Amino acid sequence: MRIQESGENYLEAILVLKNKNGSVRSIDIAGFLNFTKPSVSRAMAILKQAGHIIMDKDGQIQLTASGLAIAESIYEKHRFLTEFLIAIGVEEEVAAADACRIEHVISEQTFNKLKEKAPNLVTKRD
């Protein structure tokens, strides 16, 4: 079953926050994505039911293997596409916003071909 774009965004946010802060709670995600706590709580319940996250008794959120795979894939696309767009002259803020939209719809074949044609485009931005 394909995860929806919003689910991908949540998983990506968990990955980014985990890398930045070492731990993630729903309130961190709400602040990061500028969403309400109830919206995040609902999304976490859906992701938990789908087996993409685990939430412990203290509210700490961990990605499962499936959640991590999705998050890493989306985040790789986001970083690469942002850098690619910047490299061709798109302003950084516009590039990041466009990459966020493109990362969810680009095919694996197209993404792999882009990476193949621009192999030295290493992303360092978070």
C-alpha cells in the first residue's frame, strides 16, 4: 500500500528531527511542520497502525524499518532536488519548496537518471 504524501512528510520530519535533536515527540513535529498537536496526533496514530513508527510510553517516536526506508528515500530526494534546482539557478527558498512538492511524485526511474547525470551533486543542507 502506497503511503500518502502527508505521511511521507511526517516520516521525513521525524527523520530530520531525530538527526537534529536525537529524539522526537509529537510536539516537536507540530512545531517543525507548523501543524496543530491534534493533527499530528492523528497522523501518528495512522503511521503507527501502518507499522511505520513506534511510540513509547513517554511519547518518544521511533521510525520502524519501513518508516525509516520511506523517510530516507523522501529525504534523499528532497536534498538532491533542492541542490539540483539551486545548481541550475533557482533561488534557495523556491528550490526547497519546489523540491518538497516534486519529491512525492517523481518516479524512481527519473530520480535515478537525474542522480546519474549529476553524480557530484552532494547535498550538505538540512
